[in-house]
Amino acid sequence: MISAQSVDETHFYIIEVFLFTFNPEVEGHRLSIEFHKRSTAEELIEKILDTRAEIDNNFANCSKDDFELFDTMGTLDGRTYRERKMDPTEYPVIVKTLWPRGPLNAQDNDPSIPRNRFVLKSKKRLSSDQSSLLLATASTIDTFLTKFLSQPKDREYADLCVLPELTEQTLLDNLRDRFKNGKIYTYIGPILVAVNPFNFLPIYNPKYSRLYCQNRRLGALPPHVFAIADVTYHNLIRNKENQVVVISGESGSGKTESTNFLLHHLTALSQKGTQGHTIEQQILSAGPVLEAFGNALTVQNNNSSRFGKFIRVNYRENGMVCGANVEIYLLEKSRIISQAAGERNYHVFYYLLEGMTDSERKDHLLLNAKDYYYLNQNSFFACESLNEKHEFERLKHSMTAVGFSTQSQHKIFGTISAVLLLGNIEYKKLRPGFHSDESAFIENEELVSIVSGMLCICAQQLTQALTMRRTVLKHDVVVNRYSLAEATQTRDALAKCLYNALFHWIVLRINHSLFRKESATANKANGLYIGILDIFGFEDVGG
């Protein structure tokens, strides 16, 4: 689900109000008022009275307390189907945006077609007028409901807000019908719903990119993720206000792909400069890197994001891209040491084990997946839909594109191997059996030497960190050995901390490659940016 929001408080709207009756044929009983969207019903009544008092003396001595504003649905031939007295604090412009469109708001001359209108009524006449609300017979209402409130079987709606009958079933039926017809996008007002087709559709080529770059209002063209990008970009340029697009949904709904399409189109809109093209390519190249280190196979999704990210694209005042930044949130560190049944660890572990050559495996002391404790807990290693060898080559290419040298990549992969080997460190008690001493000692100390060498640290210091607790007192330092359970928890905590630090360092390097001096200058001057929040699928943001 994708939504774009921007607040514009400067525009006025034309509100049409009927005086005392719904019939527009009555001379002088229809009034058009220019009205601010944040003005209340009470203020609208005052403005109507002021306007009418200039041409009708009967209104000169009237007070706003003598009148009430009604949100009414009826026909031009005098029948009223629904009438609701508005609260004085309601906003008529906002109420009007919630009216159904289509048949219920038709503008033709058929007097039997219901439509929504604002009607101003006098409180003194209200009691006598209420009787007119009862004129609609049961058969008339049944005919109306059948004609206007039943979903046509042969029609689909591009905006769920205009469904004649708004129920859970009609919403799902409309989404299903559009999906069957190859239309994966549907609006809910300013929100875009995307249904993942799990295959490529030819709706993202340059033809569509050109179509959705003409600063049209949302809904003027068929629903599309490019339309969200177009509206967001032109709101930024026109209003000089920062914009944010929030992408949320369940795991496997295609959020990351939608993020990539948004970035493609936002850069295409920004005057297609060569620098913008470079930044776009760098951001898109960062995608496979972040996915390799932050995505994993789950029971619901073969490429589930286990972290959230916020991509900020910076702009000059002329609409040109001048830099970008990536922020990450809440990496699922617990997955490093254990996974649920039918799930795997992060992709990068399997990419290394399957994609590296024999010489590379030897350099990094790699074993098979089944030989690592952090990978073999549920005996689920391979996935038929994932080609680890191909993905490893793609990862190395993407890392090169965002500025990681061959030497840096070698060190990163060595750190990944060290994390796996940390999980294979085993503990034992020095005096097993009935003895009360629960102190833990490392059983395979040769593995500590290997890991410390890969991390370029002292083996003795690593051993102490894995087996001993240092407590600093006022004038002394007390060293105690961990118990077996405490030592195991410490080992796992160190592995999680090491992987998390590596992931954040990779993001830092990516941001360094996306940084532009003119971006810092532009942000200091006006701070214009478009943010894209790709929230993780496992998070319940509805809380």
C-alpha cells in the first residue's frame, strides 16, 4: 500500500449551497460560495447570510443561530433519501470530498437521479419540513438501493472510494476483478493499493514513464505507482514542501519493487540530468547489497526484508536531484543465531557458501552450510527458487557500483565467515558432575585463534570476552567466569553485535557514495527532499 501526503492550506474551493429546498430550478435558491477547506459549517452560514443580505433585505436581520446546514442526498423532483444536520464545527469542503462520485453525483438533467448537496434551512421551519423526509415510500427506497447502491457485476472501479456499495466483499471483489484484467493498481483516494502479480508486467517502460510525467491530478490517468511519484514530485516543486511516500504491506506484497519503481520515476522527472542518473543507479545498486545482508527466506516470502529503510532523495529548488541518503531501522538481529522452522538466515551467508570459488572458500575458511550451528538448526539450507551463485555475482557487482573496492569486499566476506565460526565455538565445564563450580571454558580453543585472526584481534582478549565478566568497582576490578548458559549467551550476543555493526558500516559506506557537496548546500538552504519509507512486512504498523 502506497500513500503520498502533502498539506496545501492556500486554496479555496467553490461550495454550492441550496437555500431551503433541493430544487435548483427555483430562482435564487442556489448559491455558489468561494470557501476555504479549513472553514467550518458555522462560518459558511455566516458567509451565506452576508452574501444574501446585500441583495435581500429579509436576510439583513437574520443571525447564524437561526439557520442550520444539512448534508442532503435527494432528487431534483423533490424526493429526499437522506438528510444529516451538520455540526457547526465540521468542514464542508472536506465533507464534500467524501461524497460518492459517479451516478450519485451525476450532473445530467435526469430529475430521478439522486445527488448530494448542501442545503441551508431555517430552524423555525425545520419542524414542518421534517415531514417531507417521510415521503419516500419503502418501494421507492428499494428501487433506489437496487439501482444505485448495488455493485454492477460487469464494472470495476479504479478508485475504491467510488464504489456504490462499500463493504468488505465489494472491496475484495473489485480488487480481484481488476487483478484478473491485469490491473494491479487501485486507488483509495490518495492511497495506491498494489497487488503483487509475482511476474513482470510491461507497464514500466519509457512509454509509461512519459505518460505519467505531465503533472496531472491523481486519478486523471489509470492508477499507477508512477502517478504517485508524479504527484509527489510536483507537490515538492510547486509547494516547496518536503514529501514522504510510505510503502507498507504484508511480507511478499512487493514493497521493495515499488520502492525501486518510485526511484526510477522520480529521477526521470528531475530533468533527466546525468548526475541524477548516476545517483539513481547508485541507489538501485545499493538495493541488492542491502537485500543480501538484510533479507531472508521466510515461510511467507523468499526475499523478506528483516529491516526497515528510509531513502531520502535531495533536490535543488529547480527540481534537480542533488544527492541521497539511506537510513535503516530495526534489523532483526535474533535471526543471526536462530531461525524458525522453514526459514533461513540472511541471504549473504548462503551466497558466500554457494557462490565462492574453491580458492576463495579456502581463503575464508568456509565450510558447508550443514557444518555451521547458526545455519543447521532446522536443516533447511537450499531454496529451489534462489540461485545463490548468480546472486553472489550480482552482490559483488552491486558492491563495486556503490564504491566497495575488492579489498573491502574481501574483508567484509571474511567478517561474515567469522560470524559463522563464532557460532561453532563450544563450551564445557572444568569439573563436571556433582561439583558446584559452573564455570565455563572453551572446548575448541583452536577455533578462537582462527576467528581472532580473521577479525585481526588478540586471541587471548577474545577468549576473555567469551568466558569472563569484568566488574569495575570503586577501587578494584573483579573478574568472574561465566556459567555455561551465560557463556553461550555472550557468544551469541557477540555474533549479533558483530553482524549488526557490519551492516551499519555498509550502509555508512553507501551513504558516502551517495553524498554530494551540493546536496549538503541545497539542504542547508531549503531542505527539499522526497522520502520513501519502505517498512518491513513483519511489522504491524496498525498496532
